[in-house]
Amino acid sequence: MSELLFEIGTEEIPAGYIQSALDFLQAEAEKKLKELGLNSSGFKTFATPRRLTLSVDFIEERQPDRTLEHIGPSTVAGYDGDGNPTKAAIGFARSKGMDPSDLQVIKTAKGEYLMAVEDVQGKDTLSLLPGVLESLIRELVFPKSMRWADTATAFVRPIQWLVALYGGQKVDLVFEGIVAGTTTRGHRFMSPDTFDVTGTEQYLSTLAEKYVVADNKIRRELVISEVKRAVQEHSGIADAQPVLHEGLIDTVTNLVEKPYGVCGSFDEKFLTLPDEALITSMREHQKYFPVADKDGTLLPRFVAVNNTDIKDIDLAASGHERVLRARLEDGLFFFNEDKKRKLSDRLDQLDGIIFQHQLGTMLAKSRRMEKIAAMLADKIQPALKEATMRAARLAKADLLTEMVGEFPSLQGIIGSEYALHDGEDQTVAQAIHEHYMPVRAGGQLPASLPGAFVGLADRLDTLAGCFAIGERPTGNKDAFGLRRQAIGLLNILKGLNINLSLSAVIEAALAAYGDQIKVQEHTADEILDFIRLRFENEQVASGVLQEVVDAATATGFDNPLDCLGRIQALDAIQNQQDFAVLAGAFKRIRNIIKDNTETQVEPNLLSDAAEKDLYATLETVRSKALPLLDEKQYDKALLEMLAMKSPVDRFFDDVMVMAEDARIRQNRLNLLTALGELVLQVGDISKMHVE
């Protein structure tokens, strides 16, 4: 038996920290065992609010004996003119426990170097595990950690106990005075006594007897079934069903050791609140599941998930109801008070909210957004300009409402509700709601163009202002979420198929600040490069080869949608044999023409049959490809360009480009440059490694 079971018992860990900790434990354990040369398999992790557990089905019992080769200094540095070892060689040998005479000479691509060959005898796994497990604890990183008592190590919560078993034997591990043992604890309230652990299977089954479901996947399914059961048995409404939110399920799963659902109710008067406000009160603040009918209409019911068995359902429900009622009363009061004033009447007060001390107030930002959004509407859909400008003007007004003060996540949503209440056009209200979308990568996009225009204007204004004052992201620092802003901007353009010149709108966004900030000459280019890098990263992350992305962006990124079309065309054609030949020839062309930019070809100077054939083919291909390029049908244009493959091959076989006659030489360079310019309208295929 060569199974490992390692448990870190703690005080309650925040739910949001658990999964990342488990991912780290598994990945780092696999890595560390591999580095030690130990074969292993069957990695699993478990967790509850009070424990993080790693289980490995198999770890071989002993390291294999190994021969390690260590490269040291070069022979030039290692020996003096008389062939005696220098301090460098002596020190290197000493560091490996050897005499300089034991060192060997090895030939490398960089020359001859000294090498120490070390025979390492393998150690028993049981003796290696204390170091491995201790390092796992010390290297675990959490968003926030703490120190307790007189410990020197920070951890998410105080560690209460450790279990470390390998092959049924206790691992000799001591961490901050806590000696790892073979006993763990059951449910904190329902079965708090300790019990002996002999292996993973017995550990899980005995915990289950002690009211602890340690397997997260099983506990997650239990959460779902408990929530559904509570609604079916206690809601009192036939068609009622819980609104199951994946994020909330995950959170609740990591809040309990074993779930027990209880269904409660609230006064129907609270249903006058916007659905999002009700859901936020339940889901985000109380971790309750809303309940709806079969049509998705919210009902005055909710489900809470307790960590202990419920003896008196009515008593448990009433406790949750009191807590929720207080929050809903606040929300309803704020909602009714807010509606006494129109959004438009609040605009001047935005002058009291600072966007950024160098960039001014939210009122100034709103006015800039209005200008940028109007320009976008003018370019793309002029008929929507008026609604877009109105939405941009009102977009930030809900920041002054009590509801957003109480529920910050409802920005835009509440503004939309109040806009409709004020009699604003539906298009305007929808755009106010949508201008924050997408909230996160992969999130829901605006469904309307005015919402997209206002959202783009908001992001462009933030990017322009922050870059202009030097507030750029560095490392992990990104105070204004500029990376997220750029990704959101790109997702809007791609998701709504908006063709847009980024350089033009970036210049407009910078110009909207007027004399408020001094804009450097290179700022617009830096913003465009920043957005381009986010675009490239997204494409590579989606599975496109880096070289394909580089080929497309190298010849232009001003219009992301256009660039995406060229990437897709290059990606689709890259494996065709004719394209591989054309790409190889294109690299040669780029090397030959160098800085030549002339493309005017004089047909009367073409004397060789191969160059005449290439010129004729180029003219034919251009006549077919240029209309396709104008229509952005890049895949079809590339297929037409493949016709140049054979003529290009013959040209290089039969024609001396660098002829002695200057006019003929220049004419041939111009012919190749013209061919290159045509291909470059899709991408710089010289960057692609094709075979």
C-alpha cells in the first residue's frame, strides 16, 4: 500500500478561497513528486470549510538511484595556462563534494565546459514526504492570510490539526508546533469528536457518518437536491422552482460541511422591487436562492442552506425571514425615495463624484462619453445618435441613487429602471443598462447598438485618460481595470460585428479632454498597442497559433474585426501545400526587396519568359483578389493568390533579380514588391512557419 492522505484542518476558510487552494495543492504535489523522481498517480482533493485534503492513490515507495550531470564553468575559465584548475573549477568541484580531478570535460554548442557527474542514491518516500508536505503548506497563497498566536507563518485561517498518512504509516511532519497525526474531526456541531484515520476510503466514509461530506462534487449535488427538495416540500406553491445560479451553488457548497435546505417567504410588497434588486439581496448578501414560477416570474419565496440539521423547519425559516426582511425593507425604502427624483435632475450632482483627481468628475466624464458615443453613432448608425447621446448623458446618474449606494452591483440596472419610470425611451433605458456589459470576460454583451456605443465610449474615455496621465497597468497593478476595459471593448466590437477604426476613436477620446490634460504625441499609439496585445492574447488563448496572429496584426490592427477576418483566413489556409510554397517564396521576396517601396512595373523591360509569366499572373490575380479584399473576403482572396506559387518558383529559378542593368534590376524589384504588397493586404506571411 503506497497511498498518501494529507489533511490540513483549520478554522472556517472563506468559501471563495477553497477551490484555488485545492487546485494549487494538486498541481504542486504532482510537480514536487515528479521533481523528486517519484512515480505517482491518482491525485484527488477534498475540502469543507474546515479542511483542505489531498489524496494520492499511488506514490512509489523509494526514489530510483539517479545520475545527475551538472555543467560548470568553461574549460577556459576552469584551467590556467599550465592546465591547473582555477578557483572557478575548485569551487565548482567543492560544491558537488568532489575533487577537481573528478571533473569531466564536455563539448557543447558554446564550446567545452566542465561537468560533474553525481551518483545520487534514492531515498525512501516516507523520509521525503515531510519536506514535501511542509512546503505545500508554506507555499499556499490566499487573497488574504493571517498570523495567530506566536506563529511566524501566515495562512488563511489558524491551523488546528494535521493528518499525514503514507502507506498506512504516520508521516513525521511538524508544522508551527502542530504534530501531524492520524486523527481528524467530524462536523463541528453535530459530531465534533475526533476519530482515527487509516486511509482515504475510510476517511471519506467515516466523515460521512460524522455528518461531513468531504467530496466537493458530491456535496455540490447535495446542495442542489436540498434546495429543490425544500421548494417542493415547503414552498406551498405547485409550480415553484429554485433559481439555481452556478456561482451561488459553488459558494454555498463551500460554506457547509453537509447541506440542509429550508424554504422561507417574504411579503409580496417586496415584489415591487426590480427583480435584480430582489435577487441581489438574496443571492449576494444572504446567499439565498430565489424562487420563481415556471415562467421565471419571481415568487415571494427563497431557500437558505444551513450547515446543521433542521429540527424545527418553521423556526429555522423565521430566522432567515427576519434577516432578509430587514434588508428588503431598506431596499424598498431606498427604491421609493429614489423615484421621487428623475435621473436627469441628478446630473449636476455628478460634479461631486471624482472619477480621478487629474481627470475630473463623473459629470465631466459623462459629457465626454456623450461626445464619443455621438461620434460612434454618426459613423455606424446615425439614426440612433439622439438615443445614444441621451443614454450617455444619463448613464452614470444612478451612482447618486440610494439603491446603488446600497447595492453597487446594480449600477446600470437601476439606472435603466428609473429611466423607464421617468418616461425615457425604451432604447435609452436599455442602453443605460447595457453600457456596463460585458461585466467580465465572456460575460453577456449589449444587445443594442446604443448600449454598445455608450459602453465603448465609457471604456475609451477611461483608457485615454489613464494613459494620458501615465496611469498604465504595471505587473499586478491595474487600479482602473484597464486590461478588463480593453477586453470588454474588443468583445463588444467582435460580438456586435462593429467595424471601427480604433486610431480614430482613440484620437477622439483624447481630444475630448481638451486642455484638461497634456497628451503626449505617442499616447494614442500606446493605447492602440495595449488593446492589440489584449486582442493577440485572446486569439492565442482561443487556440490560434501565435505566428498566425502575428502575421495578421503585423500588417494592421486598426480595425479589430477586419484583423480577425484576416486571422481566420490565414488560419484556414496555412496547412495547404501551395500556401507553404508561397509563404517560403514570400520570405525570400521580403529579404530581397528590403526597403524598396516602388511597385510600378514597366512591361517593356521584362525580357525573361519567367518574369513575363509572373507579371501576367500577378495582374490576373490582382484583378480577381482586389475586389475580394475590398469586400473583406480574405479567405477567397488568399485562394486566388495561390495561383502565383508556380510562377514565383520559376522566377527564382530562371531570373537574376539583381541584374547589372540598374533599370532592369529596379523593375524586377518593383515586380516583387507589387506581389508582396498584394499579399500584405492579408498578412505578413513571412512570420508563419510553414513546411
